[in-house]
Amino acid sequence: MTYVVTDNCIACKYTDCVEVCPVDCFYEGENTLVIHPDECIDCGVCEPECPADAIRPDTDADMEKWVEFNRKYAEIWPVIVTKKDPMPGHEDKDGEEGKLEKYFSEAPGEGG
């Protein structure tokens, strides 16, 4: 099992999860995070830290696409280990449907 970030993170990008990760397997895009599924040690400490409920185990239904999504972007985005402020307007977008199609950016974040 591994954990992955889903579209609930897009346009919110809470980073509470990155500080508790013991193996630094989070990577930062311009407006979301991903977890490298091959680096995650399945400890699960990040899942309850996410205010947007965006971190899910790959054993949940229909997670295959999110495993591949996380792997793809973890390979090209910088690692993030330090908590940052969420995105401006995150309150309005938290829980919104269709965020992948509406807001997702492939651009890397700053990392750090």
C-alpha cells in the first residue's frame, strides 16, 4: 500500500502533511502536492494532517489513476519538506468538484 494525493489538494495546497513525513516523499507543483508512491513507506501519518482530506490510501476504489498521477509529477517536481501557507482563496475551493480539469497546473512549485 501507498498513499497518494488526490484532486482535493489542487488550488488549496495545504502543506501540514509535509512536516510529518518521515521520508520526505512529497513533491510540490505550482498549485498542488503529490507523493512519490515508490518512496512512501505507508506509515499514514500524513493522511490525518490534511485539512482537505486529499491524501488517500491506494487501496481505496479508483486510486490507480492517482498513483500514476502522483508518480508522474513526483519525478519532475521539487521535494517539499517545510510547511507553507495554503494557496490564496483556498477556503472557497476546498471541497470543490472538478478541480483537476478547472485548476491543475503542471508547473513545478518552489520546493523547500
